Amino acid sequence: MPNNSRNDLRIARHERLRKRITGTSERPRLAVYRSLKHITAQIIDDSTGQTLCSAGTLEKEIGVTGNAAGAKKIGAELAKRALAKGISKVVFDRGGFRYHGRIAGLAEGAREAGLEF
């Protein structure tokens, strides 16, 4: 039984979201995870269970931090990698986090770089 910590409540919200949101091969799922210092995103085809591409602040070659501006750059980098693999439409999975700040920044960066959702 969860102790209703902040993370337990987020996981419950994410489980509710995942009942409706699934990634297919035509429209894979863009899943976002935000920690206190970092933000990561990956594009997942749930029908095969494969991660098609990913980007995050832990990658040295991207060289950004986990703030709002860094999240926007992560979104743009992820969109660039997805478009290179022929993925242009995705379903956005905010992971139980509020669509605000770094999560919204990542989505905005991905949209500006050419992903549709």
C-alpha cells in the first residue's frame, strides 16, 4: 500500500494516464521523466516494447543542465533524432508530472523542432 508520498501520487497519476495513452508503430509514445537535477525523454513503441530513441541531460555530448532552457534543448535534440529515424508523430506521455515548467519546455522544444503531438 502506498504511503502517499509525492512520488507515489505521481506514479498513481501516471498509471491513470497509461490506461488511455499507448504508443503504436505509427504514433509512438514520447515518455518524459523529470528528477530534481535531470530530465530525460524517450520515444517508445509499446506494441514491441522497444525504445526507438532517447535524449537526456545525462548525455555529455548534449551538454545541458536540467533547467527549463535545458529541457527545451533536450526536446529539440529528441525531435531531431526521431525525425532522422522517420518518426514525425508521437503521443505525449507526461509521466504523471504537471504540464508546467520543464515538462512543458521539453514539449515545446520538440514541437518547434518538428514533432507533431
